[in-house]
Amino acid sequence: MTTMAEDDVQGGHPATFEELFEHERQPMVRLAYLITSSGEAAEELVHDAFVEVYQRWDRLERPGAYLRTCVVNRAVRQKRRDRGRVVDLRAADSSVEHGYDHTFAALAGLAPRARAMVVLRYYAAMSQAEIAQTLRVPIGTVKSGLHNALVELKKVLS
Amino acid sequence: MNELEERLQEDLAAAADAADLDAPALADVMRTVHRAERHRRLRYKVAVAAVAVPLVAVAVSQLVGITVDDPTPTADTTITTPDPTTTSSSTTTTSDPTTTTTTGSTGSGSGSAGTGPTGAGTSPVVPSASGLVLAPDGLGDVRFGDPEGEVIATLSQRFGQPVDDTIYPYTGCRPDEKCPPECNSNTIIRRVTWRGLATWYSGSSGDFAFVAWSATAESGLATGEGLRLGDSLDRVREVYGDRVTVKWFEYAPGAGMNYVTIRLPEGRMAGYATKDALSSLTSGQSCERGD
């Protein structure tokens, strides 16, 4: 998946807000959905993120990267608000219809930030440095977070 | 990349593809942007007005000799209201949704002003307008605490249509002043002005009550003892004797005015005298200081 947000990281810059919107609205909703598990929440928070980008457009060097940071951090916050719901990973087996359902259910058992790291690494194909930049955490936190997440997922999915 | 990582790549992409996701529409985003921008501009206008109006009022008062502020606030001084003739034009600049300004309205006298909180919609029993006098506890037949609708209807009988009617939220006391404990963020203030007379109504639930007034000679009103605005300080002393105090307040080198306090059993009225004539009086308790 190559998005304008990634191009931004490499120094690209969309000419207009409309251009960024057209290129990024679907990828950002997908990204948010994989972190939140909710299509409705994903649409809403991507909407809000675009509003924020528009309001700061003139001051942004890399609006695509900023947009992605907004989306991911809003999705993580959203997920934290939903943490009262306990997910039994193994119980997810009963509703599995596709192979990805099991993986998606396992993902839901991770802490919000760890889940975001996994999604950014294995869906958005971002480097650990880019993930650290997006989540505004040290790269060491990303390394350990990804390692622990993979250990957890391996236990559940094996 | 190991097997688990490959699986994650494939399954996350598949899950995202399979999800029935709606992306936001550009029109919706722009609507939100414009709504937020309107709110931002309104907040800015309100903030500017809160700072600018008192400053302009003071500046005008110094230029034309009309008093607007209490130079010597005391513990029991909880209102310092402006001369309505100096502020009416400035207060119409804001269009905050919580601030409603109408000019020349409230013809029915029911206390309705735009969409802001107002008094009851029923027709009030209107006290006689002939008994209006400047008093520490109101304006004669209308007293502090009376429902806004009744008071405005009575005053409209006497003075005609208000020249300004504004509803605005309480914006907080200045750091250097004492504020009544009932003044809080839920307090809504309504100011209705006629030529020479400003009145304030306040409440937190839409049941506004008459709380303060400020008058100049243009109102033509007099006190119950017969003192008229515009009368000389000697006349003030003659009418009220030792119940009146006069203090000189110099707001600039060589320029100043007399601050007049009249203490009566019902309370006190305060005002200013320029060129040895009483130019304004005010009484009551308001959360807001003249903006």
C-alpha cells in the first residue's frame, strides 16, 4: 500500500487539500478501521483529522504525514476509550468465517498502541522509525512494542 | 519476514478490503471546517469586545466628560455600570450565538430578545410608568427582583422602544474587583437601554430579574426626593445632607470628576458629577461591569 502520506515522509507534498483528501480518505479510513475495529468510528475520526489538517494546511510541511499521525493517534485514543470491553481471543474462534477474521480478532486483544504499531508495520508497511515518528514515541518503544505484540499474537494464532 | 508477519500482512489487507467502509465526503469536511471557523471568529469577536468596550467607554468618557466606571470600588460596590449612551453602538458588534442583540425591539414589552433566554411568554401585569423614580432598590414602581417582562414593559411605556437589547454570558470579574458569589459561568445577562437609561437583568435559568440600572440626565428621571440628573452638587447636598459623600477622582493630571455616593435606608446610589453637576447615577447589583 503506497499512500500520499508515505510520499510525504519521503519529501512529497500534495498541491492542494482536495488532492490530499482524494488520495487519502479511503486509505485513512482503512487504517483507522484496523486499529479501532469500527467502521463508524473510523469514518468519524478520519473526518475530524481532515478538518484538523485543513485548519493547519498553511503551516504543514508534510500534510500527509500529519494526517496519518492525526488518524492513528485519534484511533488509539478511541480504542483506549473502548477498553472496558474485554476480548477473549480464543472465544473469537466461534465466529470465524475467514482466515483474516481470526487474525483480526487476535489483533483486538492487543493494547491500543501495540495494535497501532502492528497495523502500521504490517498493513501500512512503515519502518520502525516512521512508526515512532507517527506515534511520537522513542524507536526503542516501537521495537519492544512490536516484539511483545508479535509474541502475544503468535500465542493466540498458533 | 517470518510466517506470522506474512500472515499479518495478508490478513490485515484482506480485513480492510472486506470491511464495508464509508469514507468521509469532502463536502462534510468543509462544512465542519466552516462551522469551526465561524465559532472561532465569534469567540474572537467576543473576546475583543470584552476588552475593547470598557476601554472605549473610558476613553469616550474622558473626552466628553461622561462617567462610566467606579474609580473607588468598595466592598459593597458590586455594580459599576456604563453610561448607556457611550456603549450602545459598541455592543452591537458581536453575533455570538449566546449573545443576542436587537435594536428598537421588544415592542411588546414581554422581555423577548432574539433567541436568548427570556422571561415567561405570558403577558405581564405592567406596573404604572408614572411612578418611575431613581431609587436604591429599583426605579420606584419597578423594583430589583421584578420579572424582566414587567419591568421592560413599564419602561417602554415611559421611554418608548429600547434603543438596544443585548443578551450575553457573564465573562468573569476583573482580577481587582469583588464579585458577588452568584455570578458564575451559568449567569446570563441582559441589558436593555433607552436614551439615558440602561437596565440590567440577570439569571441562570432564563428567569431573568431586574438587577441594576444606570441613568443620565437624558432620561429625565428624578429621585424620590426630587433630585434630577443635571442638578448641581450644591443641590445634591441640599437634598440629601449628610447622606451624600463627594470624592474627587483625578483620572489624568489636571482632569477628573466627582464621585458621588448617596446612602439611603433602602441602599445606595452612586454616580459622577462633572462641571459641578450630577451627570449620572447608578444602583443595583450586576455581575458584569459595563460591557
